[in-house]
Amino acid sequence: MRSLVLNLISKIDSFTEYTGKCISSLVIVLVILVGFDVSMRYLFNSGSIAIQELEWHIFSIIFLLGSAYTLKHNEHVRLDILYNSKLVSEKMRVWFDILGGLLILLPFCLLIIISAWPFVMQAYTHGEISPDPGGLSSRWLIKAAIPIGFFMLLIQGISELLKKVLLVYQFHFSC
């Protein structure tokens, strides 16, 4: 059973690591795009609504699809005043992570996935486009990043939760 759990953790972590590195390359694309947009606007007095929207979309993709990678590398937002206190033992930190994952992270991810799916489908079926003239079409594509990003965060959250459960198991049998 333990080897099955370790195998699952390894597969999820590998997937998250790969996708995180791919998504991080979008930061370079975004910097180049913003540089181009600013240059066109201020040097040539020519702006583009589509380019501005593309910047927002790329930033959204970086944020949404990169959140699982952030969680994997323990760089996510946490109440560090309590978590990193000298009064809190390593065992208590592990339990905080387990309870936070079970009571906050996983249910929130499921709520967003379930809530966002109709939002994406409505945009797709109605052929939603940008309300701005010259904006991007196929708005459903960027909206689809919401449930995809939260699904990736959900599976990485499961991986992190399994790691913590294994630590509790290790603490329990090492005493």
C-alpha cells in the first residue's frame, strides 16, 4: 500500500514539476509581449486591444496553472506567524497541513471546479468573445483555465496531503 501511495505521489509531483516549468516559460513570453506593447504604444502611437487582452490572458494562465507548482515547492500563502512559531512543533505543522488540506484546500478546489464548469460551457455554447472592439475571440479558452488550474491544484493538494499522512504514520511508529 505504501509503495502504491509513493508511486502516486511521484507521478503527481512529476506532472506538476513538468507543467510548472512549461508555465514558467510563459513569463518570458509575457515580458516580451508587454515590451512590444509598450514600445508600439509609446514609440509608434499604435496600441492593440487584442495584445492587451492577450497579456491579461497569459498572466491568468501563469497564475492559475502555476499554483500547483507553487504548492509543490511550499511557496504558497500561509499564516506564517503561527506556522513558523517556535511554539509549534514539526508534528503540529504536519497536522496543520493535513487539516488545512482537508478542510480548506481540497473542498475549495472542488467548489471552484464545480462552479466554474458551467461558466466555461456557457461561454463556449454562446460563442462568447471580448466585448471590446478588436479584442480576442473564444473567451471560453481562458475561462477553461479556471477549472483546469484548480484541478491541477487539487491533485497537487492530494499529493501534499498524502506526504503529510505518511509523515504522521512515520512519527507514530518511530516513537
